[in-house]
Amino acid sequence: MIRKSVSSLMFAAALAISAFSAQVLAQAAESVEPYKVGTFAVNDTPFVGLVVRDDSLIVDLTAANRALQMQWQYSDMEMPEDMLGLIEQYEYGLKYRLYELMNWLVEEDLLSSATAYVHDVDSVDIMAPIQYPSKIMNAAVNFYTHACEGCTPQQLAERTRQRQENRGVPYLFLKPTRGAVIGHGEDIIMPFGRDEIEYEVEMAIVFGRTGKYISATRAYDHVFGYMVAMDVSDRGGRPPGGYGSGQDWFVGKGHDTFAPHGPWIVPKEFYGDPMERLHQITVIDGVTVQEAQAGDMIHNIPELIEYASSLITVFPGDVLQSGTSGGTGAGRVQRATGSGYLVDGENISASIEGIGTLTHTIVAERDIPADLSGAQLPPTADYRDR
């Protein structure tokens, strides 16, 4: 009789534990609120954080997870030290821990700046989310309006028709990472004497899984999320003489600060299909100079992923930028402080609906060291009018 009672109790306890475990697993299957992820700093100490409540609050991921683990029902799980680590681990279990963490924060009403590990967004430094991607792949001339800058509506319609009949394959180029990548609020530096600098707002696709020869039908399986990017460009070209002529992609794309990224990354499950949702805008000193939606793209995002991965293996944290629309400096859009190319002191904002806004000030480099031999890239004015 005693044995039967003990057995019954043990069976009942096992059922209770099983039910509790199932409940915990069910809670971790999705997040009760969406979040974004980014890299931030407080008192010059960087940390990976969750962006919540309409981008108003930043949760220190490591500190919040430490508090969660003090509750007996949650197991210990080490948090990544940086964004690359988060992206690498996300589809291998970390995602569900973040869901679990978000659910706990909401249930316990801890999403307030009064909580030690929660900060107002205005009280932190917003850094570039990924420090740094192993590569940034950029799509060139991937919007019909950008392929016909300054065209009349009739010219644009005809050029678009011609391109739709013969799209060919995408044109991609690589952009530097460390040095070029900057975060929200950092200055964009116009290199000394280079005065034909222009802006391009772009959606940045962040890869979450390694892949080679990824078909367009499987493309989104390899995506971690999306962020805002700018492809800042130097249109001054190279001086005459020596080897090569015409466009120089290293000159055009490779300068420091020419790859603003951020302000954070939206995991794909909280954004949806970018080919249905994308809406990107550039504003300079209050003047809207670019505005486009995904329907203007020549090659869609899955096609770009298939093409890029047919050339080179993509890894977690790699970035693919999908191109920009018309309205760049080449189109000579009139603005309050100038026309066409960027001007020293202008403020530029690049936004993508559902992700966020990057804001930067344009600052012209005033001088260079006096001991240079002349082997450096010269000011554009030295050869532009020859």
C-alpha cells in the first residue's frame, strides 16, 4: 500500500514536471513582443542589446540574462560577447532563449528604464551593429530609377521596358568593412579635396547561415535579418595617366566612413518579406531626395542572394546590400544647401520603414600630412576640368 502510494506520487510528480516543461517550451517558441538587436555602449563599454518598445528602450542582453538565470526554473545559458556571436548562434538555439527572455521581461513588467539593465535609447551610444562583417557585397544599379537618373517619365518608362526584357545578371562589388563601417550618429568624412561625394540609401541583408549556391527559393533560409545601410560614393574618379581609365571602384567605394550601417538589425521573423514591405527614404537637411519601394528593383533579393552565393560562400554576419533608387547626386536633386553632391555640414538621414533611421553629418577633411610624396589620390579639382 505504501509502495503504491509512493509510486502514485512519483507518477503524478512526473506528469506535473512534464506539463511544466511543456509549458516552458511553449513559452519559448515565440516572443510575446518583437525586438531588434544592436551593439551599444554605456560609459565607453560596449554590449549587445535588444531594442524594444518602438525603439525606445535598450536591454543589456548579458545583464538581463544573468537576472533571468537567478530564477530557479531557467537553465544557465551563456550569452555571446558580440553581434557576430549572436548571429552565429541564433538559429542554433539562442533565438529561443531570447524569446524566453523577452517573455519573462514582459510578464514581470521589467521593461522600464528603472530596471538596472534597461536603458533609454537616448542614454546609450549606438554603434554599428556588426563589428565587423567579413565582407559587404553591394548590388550596383539595381533600381530602374537609378539606372535612369534625371530621365523624363517617358525616358524612364522606355528604359525600364528595355531592361525588363534583358535584365542579365546582377552586378556586385565588394566594399571594405573595418574603417568604412560606421554607426548611427558618426560623421561621414569627405576625403581631402574629393568634392563629388554622393549618398545611396540601401537595405542591408544580414546572413545568418553559411551557404554556397543558395537557390532563390531557399534564399530566406540563410537570412538572419535586415538593417539600414548607406553606400556613400566618390564620383570624382581617378586622375589621367598611368594604368586604367574610367571608373575606379576602390576610389569610388573604398574610403573610410563610406559604409554606414544600423542603427540595429531586425531579425527576419519580425520584419516579413522585404520584397513586399521595403520602403526606403533619404532626407538631406529636410529635403527628401530619395524614396523607393521594392517594386523598383531590377533583381529581387532572393535573386541577389542566389547570384552572390554562386560566386562566393556567405557566412553568418556577411552583408549584402540590395542597391539604391533614383534621386542620388548624379540626378542633381536640388537642396537647400547645394545641389547634386554632398556639401560640408549637411545632415543626412536614411530610413527604412520598420527598421529605423541612420543620421549623419557630412564633414570635409581639411588637410593632409605635409610630408606626402604625391603618390596619394589627388583632389578632384586637380584634374576634373582637363
